[in-house]
Amino acid sequence: KELVDFTRIHFATEDHLMKTHHYPDHKKHRKEHRLLLEHMDALLRSVTRGKQPHFYSDYDVSSDWAIAHIIDFDHDLGEYLNSVGVH
């Protein structure tokens, strides 16, 4: 639950930066955030109900997604923000 809450705060911060600095891929980036949060919420609901997650399906989706997202989307966002003077 704490990880989901932290992720929401992190994504809200990124969303604010993207809006404030008119990031051109804002909608695409935000969609990626929404998809991961939907997956994390479903996993949290499942675990809360007592279901044992399947490590190689449920957890790997989250970790694989995060790595790919950071390498692709966050890297591009960081470069854009730096180019407009945000460091």
C-alpha cells in the first residue's frame, strides 16, 4: 500500500511538471502512469483479499514496467525538462 501511495505522489509530481512546462508527450506519459496504477491497484486489491500473487506474473509486470518506463519515458521527460531550465 505504501508503494502504491508513493507511486501516486511521484506520478502527480511528474504530471505537474509536465503540465507546467508544456511537455509535448504529456498525454502519452500520463497514460503510462494510469496503466501502471491500474495494475498496482488490482494487485493490491487481490492481496488485500488474501490472494497469493504469482511472483513471475504479478510482480514482474510492475518491475519490468518500471524499468522500461524509466529508461524510455522518464529519460525523455528529464531531457526535456533540462532543456527548458528545470534541473
